[in-house]
Amino acid sequence: MMERPLSGNGIFRLCVIGLAVTAGLGALGLSVAEDLSLVNGLWLCFTVITTIGFGEGPVTGAGRLVAAGCFLAAATCWFGLISVSVEVGLARHQSTALLSQALEPLARRHGPRLFDRN
């Protein structure tokens, strides 16, 4: 049995949920590995996920490994979000162009008008 492919909305939701899960699990992992509070672990994970890099990064090997995993997961989610956004934008542009092309002969039509406001 063939499964339906994911739609743009499905991929978008999956990527947003993936970013949230990555932030939560990464914050927990970094707080344990770096001996930080959960809030500081969340801040450190946020700087890794958004690639901002404020301040010091993880100093322990385990913390660096968790940060690298967070970055890879977040990069995958960001790539999915950007890809879906570009795809949706191109699909809208294409449908607008096709509609304009289909209505062009009606705009050049001579004879009685279809509506009073033409």
C-alpha cells in the first residue's frame, strides 16, 4: 500500500515541532552535561539552534556533543522550513501566472461585455 506524501503544511508542522523538541531535549542535555540550571541550558541551546552564539559555548566534551546534535537537528528543521516556504511561494506564483494566462483571451475579447462593470 502506498502512503501519501507529506504536504507542505505537514512538513512545516513537523519542522516546528522538531525545533521545539530539539530545544527541550537539548536544554535538558546541556543542563546535565554542563551542570547548569534548566534556564541556562535552554539559553545555551537557543544560541546553538539559532546559530547566534552569544557568550561561551559548552566546555565539556559531553556538552559539545549535545550541542553538535542540537545543531544538526535544528539545521535539518531550518532547511525544511525554508524549503517549504520557497515551494509554497513558487506554487502561488505559478498558479497566479497560469490564471492570468488563461484569462488573457477574455480580456482581449470584442463584442458584448460579460458584466456591466467591464
